[in-house]
Amino acid sequence: MKSLICGSIAYDTIMVFHDEFRKHILPEQIHILNVAFLVPDMRREFGGCAGNIAYNLKMLGGEALVMATVGDDHQPYSYRMEKLGLDTTHVKHVEGTFCAQAFITTDVKDNQITAFHPGAMNYSHLNSVKDAGEVGLGIVSPDGRDGMLLHAKEFQEAGIPFIFDPGQGMPMFSGEELMDFIEKADYLTVNDYEARMLQEKTGKSMEELARHVKALIVTLGGEGSLIHSGGQEIRIPAVQPQAVIDPTGCGDAYRAGLLYGISNGMDWHQTGRLASLLGSLKIANRGGQNHHHGIDEIRVRYREAFGSDLGV
């Protein structure tokens, strides 16, 4: 089953300041803040929710179709996607823009200062689900506001089941708009912080929200995840990673596991465990797309972690 992944394509530029921010910021002068940090270490990673989810789904052997908008600096990313065998038919180049990108400066205490430029992501509404042809499943992940609204509407109208993944895009929407997304969606996934924010914005409990979808999935970091489905709460354990290096993209890896499990008719216990395993494999590597594991290795890791076979 082909999965249509609507979301961002982005570059992440990560810089490391070899000291503490707090030593160079004067609290009494915060109203005229003017600071500069020397960052000897810098790397650029391929990222964005759509790119990361597609990368992980392809790694599993799933069929990923990316729908995203990119800017004039897209060539390195487009070349990478083609090299990986990812379909770029619906990756639209918006002239006169840059790709979405985050500039992240981290100090020695893991504090971060981030600037995010949405760029071409603001034009995600120029893509239409109607143009994607035959797809059996979709996901609306963080993207431009108008694009997220449009793609959810089009998935529903086409009768294509989809996951709503508001993520860092949640502040763009009112409680009423979020409820409209949820009522259109078949599945809803958030992390624990986003779950609290969602409850505050909609005025509804997790139990109430879960009644609107086939499954509500809440990731809890190192504590695993919870899947609310059919009036039941399924607890999914975390998988002990080989190393804890970088959490960037772990949520996207988890969502790829959800897409794969749903596409292949797996039950929620297996789907959640596969998703949990993918997050564990990702966290042991820097960046959102630098982990490399074939499906045969993933099957072995699954058996080691859970004492049973993946089954598909």
C-alpha cells in the first residue's frame, strides 16, 4: 500500500558553542541583547518531517510518496531523495524561495537557540492530494498552515484514511480547527507535551479525543508510548537504544513505523512496538537520516527486543 506523506522538506544546520550561553548573556541588559557566539563545529543535515518519515518508511521497505514544497536550494536534497529511490513527483519547486530550514546553536549544557525559516513550506497548499493518484494511506505532518488544512480536507473527501500529526505546527491552529482535523482523521499522534497542549486548546480529555479516531497514539520518550484504541489503552515499552546520541527525528521514525504497521494490517501491539524500535534505532545516530538498517536487521532487532517475530 502506497502512503502519501504530506509535510516539510528542510535542512537543519546545527552549530556547537563550546561554552555556556548564560555566561555571555547579561540579565540586566536583556532589553538590548546583542550577542555573538563562535561556533567551531557545524554540520548540515537533511531533515523535515516528510523527508524523515519517508526515509524511515523506505528503510522498512514501505512505499513512500512525498508531497512537499522546496526552494531554489533544493538540488542536494532532491538528488539525495532520487538516490534513495524516493518518488519526488509531488515535491514542488517554488521559485524565489529557500527550502525550510532550522539554524540550531547548542551550548555545552545542551541548551539550544533555534531560528526557523519556513520558506517554501508556506506554499504547501500548491500541492493537492487529488494529484497523487492511487494511495491507500496518508499522513498530514507539520507543514504550511494552509497546506495542512487543505490536505486533511482532501484526504477526507477522497476517502483515504490518514494520520493527523500536528507536532510543532499545533500553535498555528485554534482549538476548533484542531478538532476539525481530528474529526476528519482516522488516527492521531502526538508526544506527551503536545498531548497536554492539545487538551488545553480543545478543552477535551485524552479519552474524549480518542473517541473521534480509530487510534490515538501518545509517545512518551524513554517511557515508551500509549495507544488508545477501541476503548483500550495499550502500553508500548521503549526499546533500550545502543546509545543516546541525538533525539532529532525520533518522532518521525516512530510515525514511519505507524504507517508501515497500518499499511500491513498489523495489530496495535505490533505496530507500536515496531514504531518504538525505529525511534530507538534513530536516537543512536546524529541527524534525522543517518541511521542505516535493512528490514532483515530490523526483524532481528525486533525479536531481540520483544521476544517475538515481526510477522510481516
